Amino acid sequence: MNVALDAMGGDNAPVAEVAGAVAAARAYRIEVLLVGRAAEIRAELDRHETRGLKLDIVEADTVIDMHEPDPARAVRQKQDSSLVRSFALVQNGTAQACVSAGNTGAFMAAALFELKRIPGVERPAIAIVMPTPTGRVLLLDIGANVDCKPEYLAQFGLMGAVYLEHLFGLANPRVGLLSIGEEATKGNQLVQQTFPLLKAMPINFIGNVEGRDLFNGLADVVVCDGFVGNVSLKLIEGLASTISSMLREELTANPVRKLLAAGLRGAFGGLRRRMDYAEYGGAPLLGVNGVCIVAHGRSSPYAMQHALRVAKESVEHHVLDRLRESVAGASPKSQVLSPES
Amino acid sequence: MNVALDAMGGDNAPVAEVAGAVAAARAYRIEVLLVGRAAEIRAELDRHETRGLKLDIVEADTVIDMHEPDPARAVRQKQDSSLVRSFALVQNGTAQACVSAGNTGAFMAAALFELKRIPGVERPAIAIVMPTPTGRVLLLDIGANVDCKPEYLAQFGLMGAVYLEHLFGLANPRVGLLSIGEEATKGNQLVQQTFPLLKAMPINFIGNVEGRDLFNGLADVVVCDGFVGNVSLKLIEGLASTISSMLREELTANPVRKLLAAGLRGAFGGLRRRMDYAEYGGAPLLGVNGVCIVAHGRSSPYAMQHALRVAKESVEHHVLDRLRESVAGASPKSQVLSPES
């Protein structure tokens, strides 16, 4: 299987990309197409042992900047960029999936431009799998659509359930709607109007969930608009890192504490591993005609490796076909007879 | 100074309320009017040493339930409830402020019913002060208004700045707008339309901030709609408690870890204290004609004590007068000449 990797995308490109590609090629037998400036990629590859691994370079001269103010225009104008070329490789069938840690807005634009929406999909959504003490939760949308209609959110719930069910083999995942109270009447207008639509979807909708329920195992999939999802995600990142820093300060406040804390390295390492998003491997864009995974801009080689793994597994588990079938079966048109419509 | 306390409001009422009132009366010389079922309150008071303290009971027969489905109707129908009576004591001048840990929706309804909005205020907002590693941040609205207009948010920024400036003596507080990117063009429609209005306010508006910036000291006041604020607040509570539980699990996983962790009790206690919201003392409802503080439903006696302290300090620092002046000076009418309008 070929996976196209935008080698110039992230903050640490191409270092993290190449290292992640080498690790993924070795661990999961993926054929990685490294897309970007050939000389830079080759120089980076030379620092790794790559014998027997399937790693190819696809030349792409330009790069879409992480802070590009108009991502959609950049995609139209930079057809030779590493990002657009990566999607083009999926579009023409050379690769079965693509991964980038680059500009998320440009990622979205390139995905829509090259791959188009799955028929019946209102809006594609970016979903992220986050670790919880008892397992994991899929949160979507985390930023693709900042202003949503109820129909979009209802479909996010469907796509999230299908993704989790087929990628993780989790039967009948519980889907919750992020709100500010359990009752169906709680929430803003968008959420209140979404509630009956989610109820009418062929999924295991458990009703509204609250911010605290993201971590307590109540739901497997949590649905929200891209503004709320993005604020939430960055809040989680920020708070987790704040608590870590404060803990470190307390544990190094004097020599005795330092000594005792050194003995507890295993415990703190365990906590860090349980909170580490890296091995959940990037966030799929659900709803376009292709498997594409957006990785965090600050992805480590380990995170890139797992983003490539998730891309491979999405292809192997035919997630795209399952999404197409589900959306076709639960499109608004097929629901004209539901009591809520 | 008299502060009316809804003694029947919270999940631990009247135990936490009475204990908090006793502590506050002793520590800050507040005269607390305990509003609720006299027999229950008296029985609870008898368990404390109250000599020399100014604690009075105001009889109120009924209680508005925490899970009341229609809070506004409950307020209209239960004029003899401990909550409505507490507000009535402020309205008729018997008390200078009131505090309740009861139903937030009913709190809002009673505040509007008894005290009315400050002239020029579009919508009152609930603000909460949260600890950060380097100080504190005021987040508003955390749930009073789930669907907002840009004008509401702009005024929240003004009211938050005035509150922080006068309650904490913090000159020129930095006000940020919660969004999903720093640039003025980032965010949903509501946020994009709010940006120029906040810019035109007579405050130190620093632009958009992101979820992670709640904790890094970038802003003193963070503005959002009540839906996003409430989701965020519960997310923070949930994640902080999740991380604590996971840390506890790791530290008690074996006898050696338990022993070492016992030696680090001071460090963990320090972290807990730095993350403790209790001494920030409840959340003021800003924008009504009276000082009123809503405390967390699960408030401890310590949290109730500090909610009473914040009520007292709000009165002493004339926060209400400052809010009235600022809103009058920055009302939409006075800004017809600003370039954004």
C-alpha cells in the first residue's frame, strides 16, 4: 500500500516526517511516498538506515506556509506544492491515502479540490481520537466547519460512529452531542435543533453530554461544531501542559522532593504515556473521497509514524466504503418519513 | 454590611452554607442573613460556635430544586423560596449583596425579576475567576446566555474588565476574545463580528486568544458566549479531575510508589491548592442592579466562605457603580461615531 506523505508540512519538516516515514515503513510495511523538495528529503533520509524499506520521493518544489493567511487561494495557486501534490497522488490512484502536518485550512481546501465530497455529505469534518482513563473518545468536528447547521452536526455523528466502529472494531459506538446539560432542551439553538436529527440517525445516540463527559467514558463519539471543538481541543492541550508544568515545579522545589520524584519516574512516565495523543496518530478528515489524515503541526516522528499507521488501517478496514454506504443510507432524502423531519 | 445567603441552595445545603457563613462572619465581619427553613438552619447553627458573630435567619418556606426543569416559572411561582427571598432582600435594601449555590437558571431569573438589568446592559453575564500558574483569568460568559449577539459579547468584555480592575485592583486588564486563531479573521461569524466591537470599547483589547491561552497568562479577561464558556468550564473541571485520578492511580500502583508519594504529600498538596477554585469564591452575575454571586452547586464550606467574601469586597469596591458608569459611557449610542459602527 502506498501512502503519500507531505514531507514539508509540519513545524519540524522534513525531519519529523522522514523519521516517522522510516519508522512506519519498517513497522507496518507501508510504502511511503515522501512528497517535497527532493534534495532536502534525500539529505534527511541519508541519516537513517533505510535498506529494505519502501520509501520513494516525489518531487514538489513549493511549500504552503503554516501561517498562510488565505489557504484556499494558496492551494489554487500552488498546485506544485507538497500538500497539493500529496492529494493529487491519492486522486490519481498512485497512493491510497495521504498524511500532512501542514496548514489545516490548506489541507481542507486541497482535500475538497482534489478529492471532492462523498455524495450526500453536507460538510467534511475533522475528527480526533483522544485518550481517556478507560479508553478513548472521538471528538468531531475540531475545526473544519466553524459555523454549522444542525444537518451537518447530525452527519458528523453518523460519520464519527462509522469511523470508530470500523477502525477500532467497536460495535455500536455511543454518540453524544456536546451541550451544557443532559436534557434534550439544554444547549444553544444549534444543539437543540441537532438533537432530534441525531435521534433519527441509524446510530446509538445517547443524548447530550457535557464538557466533563469527554473523559469519563460516557460516550465513544462526541459531536460539536468546529469552533467549539477547536476551542475544546486547544483548552485540553493547554490545561494538560499547564498541570504538567505546575507538577514539575512542585516536584523540583527542593532537593528532597527532587530525590523522591526521581524514584517515581515510572509513575510520571506512566501518566505521560496515558495522556499522550501521539500514538492515536493524527486526525482523519471524514467525508471526502479519500483517506486523508491531518497530523498536529508540532508532530514528533513518533506521531508521524502513527498517523501513517492510521492511514494504512483506514484503507485496510475500508472505512471509506463504509462511510459512503452509511451516508447514502442516512441522507436527508431517505429520512423524509422520520417523525422529526 | 449585610449579605443575604440562600441557605437551602446547594447540593450540601444547609450544611455547607451555614458552615461557610459562620467562617465568613468570623473572618470578614460580614453580617450574614441566612435565608431558608428556620428550623433546619438553626439546628445547623447549633453545631457551631457563633458567639459575637452577626448571623440572622430569614424564614423562607420553599426551595427551588437544583434540577427544576423550568427555572423561570419556578421563580414566578415560588416567591417564598429561599432563592427569591434572598434577592428580594437585596432589592429592598435590607442586604447589600446575595449569594446562592442553587439552580443557576433560577438564579438568573430571580436576579432579572427582582433586580432588573443595569440601564444599557444588553444581557447580564456570569463570570468566573480561575487560577492560572502565574495568577488568574476571568472567563465570561459561562452559561447565562447560550445564544449571543456580537453586541452582548463586546459588553461582556467591558464588564469583565471593570470587574477585574476594581475587585482586584488590576489596572488596564488585558481582554481577549476566545477564538480558534490569533488573526482578526479567525473564528465563527459571531466572533468575527464581535472583534471590531471589542476593539471600539474603551478597554485594553488584545485580540483573539485560543483555548490554550486561558492558562498561560496572555489575557486577564477572556470573552466567549455562554455555550462555549459552559462547555469550557466543565471541560476544565473534568480534565483536571481526570488527571488527578490518573496520577493517584500511578502513585498507588505499588508499595514503593506509595511510600515515595507519601513523602511528596507537600508537593501534591501544593499543586491541589494552586488548582483549587474554592478560594476564588463563586461567580458574579454582572449586569444587574445588585451584587449577586452564584456559587458552585457542590460548594464546600470553604468555597461558600469565599463567595461571601467576594460579595463583601464587590460592595466595598463599588463594583456596581463602576459597571453602571462604564456601561453608560460605552453604550452603543455613545459610539455612533466610532469607525466600526
